[in-house]
Amino acid sequence: MGEALGRAGVSIEGGGAFVVDGKGMAHFLFDSGALARQALEAAGIRVVLEREVIVQRLKQEESGQLGKLSRRMAEAGVNIEVLYSDHDHQLILVTDDIESARIVSERWAQEREEVQPASKKRLSGGQERVLKHHAYELRLCWTGNHGEGTKNYKSYGRDFAVESTGKPRIEGSSDPAFRGNADRYNPEELLVASLSSCHMLWYLHLCSANKVVVLDYEDAASGVLEEGDDGSGTFVRVQLSPTVTIASGGDPVKALTLHEEAHCHCFIARSVNFPVNIVPRVVEHPKQDERSAE
């Protein structure tokens, strides 16, 4: 296993092997479960499943933290199935309810004022790189109480407002398909907008660094949400279709390939679990004499 991962350049961040009912089982922590699975399965090693984990940085000088966090998990109905420390001395928890466990973990960290401006990530070869943390805060207010609150499904509006100090207020609502206000942005549209704008900002940065002069950028972005029988929904894909106008004499091939790099760096695209397809188009701005001839 170690040889297969080493050939693929995949480092083990933590974990261990156990015997369960007479069978050998291994649980290991990786930066990318998908890359680890690919390397292991290529070597004929069966991967049972990939699971998200909870990562907590404990204060080494303070005793009793594990007991306190475990108690919080138990009170929230969360069972801890696997527990260990990674190579960077962080507590790793595998639970039976990752969403509830994440809420407990985040609240516990906030109460301890354990939010750090940066953490370290250990690389292969023993090197470390500093990971910066950026925090984002806003205030969301429901504005759809028509006098009866949520007395029944039809008695209340789906309107809301998003506010942040020093910024314009965003008026939102649910999709009209879910009794929302068609004149306001809905969460699904805002998600698509986040992907589109994040990609654009990375792309413009990369163009400026690679001497590609962008004069205009417009994206016709779209997304598809699949609704289940129980009313739940899941995004299944988003497509970004940016049209970029570059200065005359620029490199259109370079302008196209930079979209791939922008997609790899985009914070939002890296944070979602559905495909984000990029279908770009590059237009070269006409020269001055060509425009005059028109």
C-alpha cells in the first residue's frame, strides 16, 4: 500500500490499521481521498469507502479537552467511531453523523476562541507550508412574516435580506417554484453567481500575470438542481460559458488555457461536490484601423 501511494505522490497524513472480526482494516487520512483511491485501486487494493472527518486543533497544555468534546458529541447524538491524531498533532474524528459533528466541533472551537489566523500543513519530505484562514461574516434576516408567521405553508413569505457592514443590502427569496419572489435573487442563483464570479476573478488575475490583456468579460452561467421525491434538492452541475475579449495581437490560445488554471484555483469550485464545466470563448478586439474601416 505504501509503495502504491508513494509512486502516485500521495502522502498519508495520519491513521492506522485495526483487526475487526478477524479481518484487517485500515483507516488513513489523505489530502485527497479520490487520488488515494485511484492509486490504491490501480494496485489492486480494495477501498471500502471514503469518509469526511472532523479536524480539531487541541491546546496541548490544557487537559480534559477530548472528554469535553466527546461529551458535546454525545449530547448531540453523535457517535465517534474512529479517533486518532494526524502527523500535525491535530485530533481526527470519524463519526456517524458528519453534519451534526461539524456543527458541534465549530461551536466548541468558537467557545474556546480557538480560531487561528493560520495553520500548518505537513508536506512530503517533512516540509511545512502555512495555510491562511479567511473569515467571512454576514447577517441574514427573514422579512416574510405577513402577520401570522409560519402558521401554515401559505401564510408566510420566503423573502430575506443579506447584510454586511458597509455593503449594499441583498434582497433575496426562494425560487418561484418554491413559492418565492421572482423579483429577487434566490440561493440557487447566488451559488451559481459565486462560482461564476470566483472563476472570473482568478482568470483575470492569471491573465494579468501572463501578459494577456482582457478588455471585456461576460459569462452566461447556468446550473441544474435535481429535486428528490421527498422535496430535498441537489445541484448536479453548473456550466460557466464566459466570452472574453482580449486586446488585438494577444494570444487567444493562452487566453483559453488559462481558464483551466483558473478553475483549478477557484475557491468556490474547489468547495463543491458537483461538476463545474467551463465552456469558454475568446474574441480578439479589432485593431483601430479595422474598426475605422467598418
